[in-house]
Amino acid sequence: MGRSRGGLTSKIHAVVDSNGLPVRLTLSPGEAHDVRLAGQLLSHLKFGSMLLADRGYDADWIRELAMKKGSWANIPPKRNRSDPICFSSYLYRARD
């Protein structure tokens, strides 16, 4: 019977500007949830900016952090979100 080898993986989390150029990079273990580093990554979020993030970042505290910094979080809602949120799929698609 073969041995299973648990490979080490990591994720690169990036904050990019409106041109897609990275302004902050952080590494995390591959099995770590995305939102663990959100506070650190968003600590320098500029007033009036728009936060475009993947569904994994859909958390009320992230939206509140963006609002406190004078920004808008356009993050698709998780499927289990019970309260409606403001989300633009058009702007979200433009992030690519």
C-alpha cells in the first residue's frame, strides 16, 4: 500500500491597483482560509477605493472595514448569506 504524502502548499494573496499591478503581497499556508490575512492586506486601503475580492472574502467585518476606510466592498455574496448585500456583477467581472 502506498504512502500518502501531504504536500506543502501556500497561497499568494495580493492587493493590486486599478491597473492590476501588485501593491501588497502576503503568503499563507495553502490550507488557511483566505480571510485570515484580509485585515493585514487591507490596512492601507485608500479612501474612495473599491475593493473587488473573491467570494471567499465575503465577511461582514471586511465590508465594515472597507466602509470605515471610505471604500466600497464589491464582493460576491456567499451562497449561504441570509441578508442581502449590494453587489455589482458588472464591476466584479471587470476585475480580470
